Amino acid sequence: KAPGLDYSRRLLVRSYLRSKQPTKALSTLQPVLQGATVPPAWLTLAGEVYMQNGDTERAAEFFSQAAKHDPKDSKAKTALALSQMRLGHTEQAFADLEQIAASDSGVTADMAIIASAMRQKEFDKALQAIANLEKKQPNSPLIHDLRGQVLVAKKDIPAAKKSFEKALAADPTYLSAATNLVAIDLAENKIDQARQRYEAVIAKDPKNVPAMLSLAQLKARTGASLDDVASLLKKAVAADISNPTSRFALMSFYLNAKDKDKARAATEEALATFPENPEILLVAGQVYQLSG
């Protein structure tokens, strides 16, 4: 109805990117690129669209224009550095990111350095970037969790454990650190200790649905009874009835256990609450197929 409605088109492009439909995002973007110049408000977003479509060189062009248009836009400068890194200009990209991180109170550039250093197995560079990030967020459990992940990659498991435990000391409900500790426990065949990690999170936050689902998955993997796992999944459903993930997990659990009657009952309850959720519809089809 209004092809020139800039705001709506931008929202649509962002929606396609977030729902992992980069081709549709690119198609929706095209009318904006037809003019002699691309409006400044579109430059960074256009770069993101081309980056998700695998055209790093074109993405770099847009990020470069965005950075020139607004030299204080740390997001555009960070995106430009990352696109240059993907083009193979690693050393210069790291230098640019470090400069942005040092001058910006935000954490986007810091996180980009950490992620890029980890991807390239430059673990000492990642640890230094985490130390710099810690100066900006000294009380954040994220710092200890990130450091622990790097130390795991360096095969320093005792130090990694201490770091994850510091994250949980800062926030006992910080699920990522608990999950990382569970992975170490399982590698060391300490199944009871692994379960206790999630139980401790749930004790502090009884309505923590992701922690309940993680514990249920762990119990299912480590030989718990069907009733034990199902009971935990039902608690997750009751903890947040507006969350379809718990319903999906319960349906899938009964489906995998080939318990036709319970799978069907869980499915009909889920469909009554979420009649149009595609993941639930998919499992519902499989459950009805199982039950004939």
C-alpha cells in the first residue's frame, strides 16, 4: 500500500534477518538500493543483509559507508572490522576492534574480539579481551563464564571449573556456567554432581524453565525413569504455561518413549494452548501418526 514507507520496510528486513531468511531480507532491501545513494539509516542494516547472504565484500562496502557517515557509530565500525576479518585482513581487524573497545563504553567490540579470537584459537588474545571487558563489567557473571570457556579450550580444566564456579557465586541462577560445569562433570563421569548443578539453580529459582528442561534432558540421558523425567517436564509446563518449549519437550519425550496414550494426551493439551505453533504442530503430526 505504501512502498516508500521506510520504517515498515526496515522492520520487515530486520524480521527476515532474525527469522533466518536472508534471501527474503535481500529481496526486500533491493528497492532501497535503486536510488543514486543509499539513505544513511539503511547503511549498517544493508551490510548485515549482505553479510548474512555470504557477500562479505559488498557488506564491507556498506559498513565502511556507515562508519564514514557517523564516525561515532561503534556498531558500524565493529561490523566493518568483522567484515574485514572475514576477508582475511585479520591483524588490522583485531587492531581496529581493540581501538573501538578501548574508546567505547559498550561491549559489542569486546565481545567481537573474544568470539573472533576463540574462532581462530588465539586463546591468550581472548583472555586479554575478557580482562579488558571485566574492567567495564566487574561484577558480571558473564566474565567468569567466558573465561571458563577459554580455559576449557586451552585444556586447563581445573582453572575453568574455578571460573565457572565464580560465575555461579556471582549469580547462582546463571545457567550457562552451570551447563558448562555439567559438561565437565559428565566428562569425568560424575553424574550425580552434574544433576546437583541444575538442582541448585532450580532451588534458587523454582520457576527457571530452561534449568528444568536441562535437568530433564540430563536425567533422560543418564538412565532416570520415564516417570521421573516426565514429572520434571510437567513441572516446567506448570511453571510457565505461556511457554511452548516445555509443552514441546513433554510431547517429544513421550513420542520418543513410544508411549502413545501419554503422548496423545500431552499433545492435545499443547494444541489447546498453542493451536498454531509450528513446532508443536509438527510433533503433533508425528504423535497422531504413532497412534494410528
